[in-house]
Amino acid sequence: MKKARLIIIAIACICLICGGYFLFSQNNTVSEENLTEVEKVLVKDLKKDYPKTPREVVKFYNRIVKCYYSEKLSDKEIEDMVDQMLYLLDEDLLVVNPRDEYYRSVVADIKDYNSKNKRIVNTDVCDSNDVTYVDDVKDGSNEVDKLAYVNASYFINTDGEFTNTYQQFVLRQDDDGLWKILTFYEVEGEAEEDD
């Protein structure tokens, strides 16, 4: 009789644990689905869940840029968004973009976009197979930087007129193995559609 009671208690405990886990996971899924794109970008903990590939880094960069120029953001959201963006940048790019200066630049750009009734409708990043990886030997040393080249496109609506712009991103792998944006510039051509 004691063994039967212990078995029943053990089964009840297992059911409670499984049921609790199921309810907990369902609640988290529902709350994630109810978040706006701005909230999704801001709740991403880049220190724990950094994008694994150069392409994923550019995709997250594009999500931030799209929020900057297509959403109504509070001053606090812009500040938090800037912090997310800065975490994606290589240390050499951070040197020339101090936080306060970068923040002021973003605010001015957002104001400029709004004054021109301009917004980013869609962004695309090249396919994984189109990312180019290069080992760059530093001058006068045996050190090698691992670089990746990623192309992206931006479909922009300016007061009812649509245009495409294209950028190439150069990312460098840091000492922790994270791909950080070293530079980017406008290029001619097309980027492949996002998967």
C-alpha cells in the first residue's frame, strides 16, 4: 500500500511539473507575440543572445534602423535603441562614434526623415551563400582579422515615391568570436531577398 501511495504521489508531482512548464511556456509565447517590433528589439539581451553570423548581425541592425525611421519612438526608446545599436559596432567604429554624439546624430536623422515624410518600408539582406569571408593580415604583423562582407538593401517611401538603396557592411570578428560592424557604405546593385 505504501508503494502504491508513493507511486501516485510521484506521478502527481511529475504531472504538476509538466503542467506548470507547459503553462509557463505558453504564457511566454503569448506575451512575446503581443510585443511591438520596438519592444522586441529592446528586450533582446545582446550580451546573452548575440547574433551568431554576420548576416544575422546585419538583419538585427536593419530591424533597429527600420524602428528608427518607421516608428514613433519616445526619447527613452531612442536612447535604448542607440544602446542596442552601439553593441553591434566594432570597437574601432565606436571610437569615432561616441555614444552622445551618435545619439544626437540619430535624433537629427529621425527628425530629417520625419520632415521629408520618409520611411523605410522594407529591408533585405543577402543570402548566407553570398556573404564573403576574408582573412585580412594586419600590416607589419602576423595578426589576422577575420572579415565578412554583407550586402543589404532598403526600400524607402519618400512622400509616396519609392526608391531602393544598397549598402555593403564590413564586419570583423572580435576576440570573443562575435561579428561586429566595422564599417558600411552605399553601393550600386541589388541585395538578395531575406529568407
